[in-house]
Amino acid sequence: MSVGVATNGAKLDRWKAEKLADLEINRLQISLDGLAEPHETLRCWPGLFERALSTIELAKNCGIRVHVCCTISQLNVDQLDTFVECVASLGVSRLNLSRFVPTGRGVESLDLPSQRWQEVIKTCVRLRNKYVGRLEIVSHLAQQILVDDIVTDMPGFIGCQAGRGQGCITANGTIFPCVLLPIPLGNIREASFRDIWQGAPVVQQLQDRSNLQGRCGSCDVQSRCGGCRAVAFAKTGQLFGDDPRCWLQQEKEVLFSH
């Protein structure tokens, strides 16, 4: 099992960085949600952008593999090219482009119109191809299977990874099936990760795509996509319901309506 630590990069000192290096974590993922202005606007923390950059440099100097994670939202979607060039200059190992999900304190005003996400996913693919050999760019977007030839030819691509390819342990020990899917499975302070994960009915249900309902349940690429369960849950309250951002189903509905 690959274990990483995600942080906003505000308070890492050298002692903690060296401790993380000694623990041989797979990666330290630092959030940069755009350049300085959108990043600090989102997090209401002036000066956080520069603090995150300092943390990236400190972690690298301690021998830790560093990733940057950017959540794409209304605040940064129009400056992705400039932002990726900035990240490429930092010497990090990987940039993870994630999409905004209106969960937790994420308000709907930060979201993009559903029909624009197709354009955004294509932009992620274009940037990945542009920076090959210089910066590894990944995105865990279920509908990537619809626009990315490399992913289409990748047998191991499973689309939504919630409860299947990843899980999340929060700072207080609560385990979720995905960092964006706030369905508590248990707490690591009370039982082992293995026991909680293997005994959680939600995880077992997420691992079986036959549980999908509606348009996702009847989709031809169900096994390779599955729709984003976090988006479905956040926007409809139905964990196994339709992913309302899927343009494939939207296009079919327009076709049939004519």
C-alpha cells in the first residue's frame, strides 16, 4: 500500500520534514490551488502561497518526493497554462489536477457549469502531453476515458477510485472511501485500517459497479468510468446515482430529444 501525506504546506519545519523522510512516505502532496491570488482567496490566508513554496523546497531538500495538487475551480480555471508552467519550475515530481466537488465547505459558486468539464478534462490531457519529460501530470477524472486515447489503452484504468483504488485517513483518524466523499467508515484509533476497510459495506458496494443506478448504471463504459461518486453524492445525495457532470449522457439526451 502506497501512503502519502497531503497538507496545505503552512507549518512544516525541518524536524517534521526529516521525520517524514525517515518514515519513507511515498509522497508529500502540497496543495496549490492556482497562483497566489486564487490560492489565497480560496483559503482566506494571505501569504500562504509563498509558505507552500518554501515547504516544497524544504521537503525536496530533505529527500522527500513532492507532489503538488491543484483543485480546478472557477477561481483558477482560466489560468491553468500559466499555473502549470509555474509548477514545472519548482522541480516537483508530479502535479495532480483534481476537479472541484461541492462537498464540505466547498460552495456551489466555485463550481463550473457541468458542460464545461469536458473542456477542462481535455485541457488536462493537453497539458499532460505538453510536459512529458519535464513534469508528470496526472488527473483522476472518471470521464477521462471518453477523451484520452492513452487512458483508453490502459487496461488498469478504473475511472472513479473511491473505495477501489484509494482511501483517505483524516487528521483525526476518520477513514473515508475518498478524500472528497465524506462518508465515515470508522476511526483508525479504534481499529486497524485493514479491519475497517474490509468490513465497511460502503467500500464493498463501491467495488461492485453493478450497484450503479440510472444512466451510470446502464452506461457502456461503466466498468472503466463509473462516474464520480463524490460528485453524484454531493450534487444529488445519491451515492450510486447519476454523475450530473457526464456530457456523454447529456449528449444522448439531446440526440433522443430530437
